[in-house]
Amino acid sequence: MFWQSALRSVLQTHAKRLRKLRLHLYSGQESLLDQPSTSFAALENLHIVNRDCDEDDDLNIPLFSQAPRLRTVVVDHFYSLSMSTHLPWKQLTRLVICHSEEPATVFFIGRNCPVLEELSISLSNGMEGEAKRPVIFQVLRKLQIELASKTSPFFFLPFTLPALQDFGLFSEPAVSSPAFQWHPITPAHDHLYHLLSNLRTLKLGYQYMSSEMLLNVLRLLPLLEVLVVDSALRSYISFLDGLTYRSQEESILPKLTNFSLYVELEYSERIRTEEEPTFPFTSSDFLAMVLSRTVPKIKEGVACLKQVYLCVETVTEIHGLNVDDIAMEFKARKELENIAFSFDVAPTTHEVWTSFHDMTLENVP
């Protein structure tokens, strides 16, 4: 109790001077937050961590209701957010919620955060039952959603996102079957594609979709500049071929400058056909796509690649892909000297998107 009293004293004494605050609480320390409101006149960034608590409790933090400059809130807890949280919702511009929430939380945020520009949230289930209730995020530019259970495209029907430019859709690696339903195509997909039509950045983590399906989606995103794919495509060769620039054809993703591809070798082994190599594509397949998007081959109006990243996630020895060949090829070709290329072989630990939250939190000042 000594440290709890000491921390309460520090908060009260220095409240008006704090600009950034991170609280990591443990069981029994929640009362630190459940005390009369204090004026945090300078507070801009608040990060609360509490994973050692009762999941049935609501997060009640009246302490920070008087924080006129607060804009960024990160909540990593086992509570449920609600109006009882007493945050100054209407002024928040960035909100990160790390623990799985019910879909109702999205509606709560939509109604109470009119100037929100960035939202990262993990949802425990789909929201088909809420589909008739509209959710308008007028100025939301960045949206990242992690799904913990099966969800259909009807999930997105309530959303209106006129300013959306950066979108990430992730499934928890622990989900055994595809979390988001990409097949079969339904009218609800059209609404999703409309929401994404002005994207500059798209990140897909642990999605199960065919290369043809993904290419069809990408053809609807003419402004896309950054593409990150960590998904189980059935044919990486077809995907890379579809991204290859050909002057005689209408170019897919004409603005693309940054491309990252994560390949989980273990999954690729399970779905490959007998005609395909052990690794789902060769270094030549990958380099052909990259080379097609370099300066000498790009016509006016089509961007050149500036940054390329390839990561192979594997628990076994790689066959069919020579890491040294790729590195040497990039060094030897003059056309590639202006491209920042990096290559990793990583164990399949799901660090990339388990860490949906780590990714979102790493940029918190």
C-alpha cells in the first residue's frame, strides 16, 4: 500500500505538469484511477496497462476527465470501455484499445469521438446484429482492426469512412479457420471496397484468400502507395505475376512505392500443388516483379518502387529459395540501386501480427 499511496501523491502533486503518462497497474491498484477528477492541464498522451484484473469489470477512471489537451489514449487492459470510463472522448484524435472488445464499443467510439483520426481496436466477435446502426467516423484517417472470431463482410456495413487512407485488417493467429469471409462475394463486399477506394496504405495480416481475390481487391485501389501482405495466398506466383508491370496493359497499383511480403513457409507447404516448387515461388519470380517497377521500365504516371521487404517465416529449412542469390541480384543490377531492399528469414513465432498491438504501440511518443 506504500507504493500505491506514494504514486497517488505523485499524481496529485505533479498532475498539472505531466505531458505524457504511462501507468502499469496490477491487481488491487485500480483505485488509483477511481478517485476524484484532477486537473491534468498539460497531459497529451495517456497509456494505461492493467492485464491483472477481473474481465467482468468496467474501466472507471474519473481521474482524467479534466485533461483539456489530451489527444492520444492507449488502453491495454481486461476491462470493458464504456461511458463510465470518464475520458474526454470528444477531443481524442488517437485511440488504441488492445484487449478484445465487443462490437458495441465501436458504436460507442463513433458516437463520442467526433474528431478521432486514428483507431486501433481488437474485437471479440462480428457485429451482424448491429448492422442497422450507422457509425460515421468523419475524419478517421487510419483504422486497424484485429478479429478474434469469424466475421462476414456485413461487419463493415454500418461504417461510413470518408477520410480513410490507412487500413489494416488482421486475424488472431490462434483462430484456426479464416476469421474474415472473403468468399463467396456478396453485396456487402462492395460496400467494403467502397470504404477502401481512397486508401494509401493497406496491411493484411493472417487473411486466407486466393491471389486472384487479392488482385481483384487491389485493382480497386488506384491510389495505394504502401502494401503489406502477411496472408496465406494459394499461389504466390500468380500474385507476383499480377503485380508485374507491363507497358501494354493497364497497370495495377500505379502509385505503389512500398511493398512488403511475409510468407509463412509451413502453411505454403500444406497448400502447394505438385507443380509448384517446395518454396511457393522462386527468386526469379520475385525479382521479375520488382524489376518491372523500376525507372527504365515505368512509363510516366506510374510510380517506381522505393522500398521492398521480403520475410520468410519458417520452422523448417528453406528449399527452392536462395537467399544469397536474391541479395547478390539486387547488388548487381543497376536498376535496383535506388530501391531499399531487405530480406529476413524468421522463425514462425507469429511476432509480426500477434503483435498487432506492439506494432500500433511502437509509434506512441
